[in-house]
Amino acid sequence: MQTEKLFDRIDSIRFNNVTKKYGSRFAVQDLDLEIKGGELLILIGPSGSGKTTTLRMINRMIEQDSGNVAINDLDTKDLDPVRLRRNMGYVIQNIGLFPHMTIGDNIGLVPKLEGWDKEKIEERVRHLLDFVSLQPDMFIDRYPRQLSGGQQQRVGLARAMAMDPPLLLMDEPFGALDPILRKQLQKEFLKVKKEIGKTIVFVTHDIEEALVLGDRIAIMDQAKLVQVGTPEELIFNPVNEMVAHIVDTDRKFKHMDTLKVKDLMSAFREEYILDASMNACAAADEMTRNNIENAFVFREGELLGQLSMMDLMKCKEESRNISELAKPLKTFKPLDSVAFALSEMKQSGEHLALIMESSKPVGVLVSDEVLLKLI
Ligand code: ADP
Ligand code: MG
């Protein structure tokens, strides 16, 4: 049952005048686009602009009406669709792990279908768990429902990489996650990207995500490709108002000195608050239920510190109160300058800070060096 490798690496993916219609409406119209081997290309644009359709024409989950898609100059029409799909990883928002299968079995599914032996599968699964920062011993025998949304998303990425495909297709993979976690995963994903040197096509509607992750960004609107270029090209030479609006040049790229913490913070949510009296397991359950990976511990309105889901994973063995586990963090005010806040955070190596106003939390600041460089 072994599927032959179609390509060891991607040199290019070319859309040649590709059109897809539903009834009389264009989903994608006259698309000409070349994705280069080894790059992370972002597809961004309003809902319904044709991003998902474009992505799915690469693995033939959707067939175009006219034009062709070529990978390394091979017309995908001439390739068997199942074989084509086994040669690329596909990650979506609600990753659809099989609930009755362990994490290990979920990740090892395709290798098993491909007839790998047990030891080789387990070795691969452990390597992949480690790669997505989930301790293999802790996670391999768990079931999906025992994991938070962020942890499940990591498993989804591990599963997509099971066969070590040279190409990853990702459709809003972080879209359903809370904003803090999303930024963390983006940052980690950046490391993944550097390490693995794969070709990645990544759909998002979040321009910050696009600017942080993308080597190049393709902007779509109403079934058409409007502009493709590096983040700098889009920011400094937008082809029209719509692109300028999407990259939001005015708001994000005004001079650093004038930016306040409130301009860049994420909104605070009540679910981020945990009471200091909770034990670690109860806190982990509550965070899983709320689908958050970071929380702040308060005692009678007073901030004790922060907690991440990872800090709580050993709750059963250790059975501790979260007031003991909370780690210190910095707080700032909404009108503090971003430059000041980030340099303070950098000095103490923290990437998360709480924004307080009149002793109440109002926001969360997540440092992001890459975005900063762009500003
Ligand atoms: P995006 O991913 O950018 O939100 P899509 O590629 O999913 O957009 O969709 C592009 C357009 O095609 C939209 O107008 C959408 O309503 C339409 N469309 C997508 N799939 C179908 C379908 N199966 N049947 C009819 N119309 C569809
Ligand atoms: Mg979509």
C-alpha cells in the first residue's frame, strides 16, 4: 500500500490562468500565480474572496474549470489525486482529530495506512510530538478531548507532517484560537518554518499573522488576485486603496515613538482570571473548557502572577495550589509607550505582560520581535 513520493522538494507551484465558478459566480477568476519552492506564501483577503478554493485546487480537493496547476512542471491533472494528497500536508482550523483514537494513533494514521511497522510509526510520532512542543510521554496515549484547543492544533500540525511532505497547505490553522495563544503559536511556527525549509501555502484573514509569517503575501478580492509581494512591497507600494487598507499602513506603521500599549494589546477576557484558591487540576480543566492557554492568578483583586497550560500538565502527580505555581509578570498601563514596554519585557525574557488600568486588567501585550522589526 505504499504511496510513491511524487517530489522530494518543491521547485515551484504555478497557477496558469486558473478559473473556478459555482453557477455563474466566480470563486477564482483568471489566476496567474507562481509559488516558489521553500517560501511561505500567504493568501489573504476578505471572506469569500477565493482563498480556500485556491488552496484546494493545489491538492485537487477542488477541480478548476479551466487553466492548469503545475507542481514542478507536472500538471496536477495528470497525477492521481490520492497520491497527490499523500504527498502534501493539509491543516485546517478545526483540525478534525478522530475522538476515539489516541493522539499517537491520530498522528500515526497515514504512516499506518502506508504500511509502516509499529516501531517506526511510534518513533516518528514521538519525534513529531517533540517537534510541536508536546512531551511525547505525556501526550501520546491521551485522547483529543483531554487536550486544549491549542494543543489539538499542535497535534494537527504534527499529523500533517507525519509523512514529511515537502509541501504544507494550511487554511486558517490558528483562526479559532484565542489571541494570546495565536500569537504564541505563530511565533513557534516561525521556528518550525525555519527549521524544516518546506514550501508552505497559508491562508489567513489576519494581516498581523500574514506580516509575521509570510515571505510573500498574495492579496485576493472578489475571486481575483490583486497583488502579490513581500510584506515591505505591499506596505510601501500598495497597488490600490484596498491593499493599503488591508495592510493598514497608517495605523500600524506610524512611528514607533507614538505607539501606545493600547494600540497593540489584545483585549482582556474574564476567562483569563483564575482565583488563587484553585488547585492545579481544576485550573487546567477550566482553561481547557475556555480554550485558553494562558491565565492570570488573582487573590481578592490582587494580581499574583501568570500561568500557562504547560505549567499545569503535572497537576495529578503534584496536586498543588495555583498560587504556588503562578509566575511573576510585568504590568503596564494602556498609555505606556510600546517601545518602553517591549524593552522591559525583553530584558526579563517575558513575552507576555498584563495591561492594567485603575487596578483592573484591560489587555494583554504579547511581544513579537518580527512584527517589531517591520514597524
Ligand atoms: P474564502 O476562503 O476566501 O473565504 P472560498 O474560496 O471558500 O472563499 O469561496 C469563494 C467563493 O466561492 C465564495 O463566494 C463562496 O460562497 C463560493 N463557494 C465556495 N464553495 C462553494 C460551493 N461548494 N458551492 C457554491 N459556492 C461556493
Ligand atoms: Mg476559506
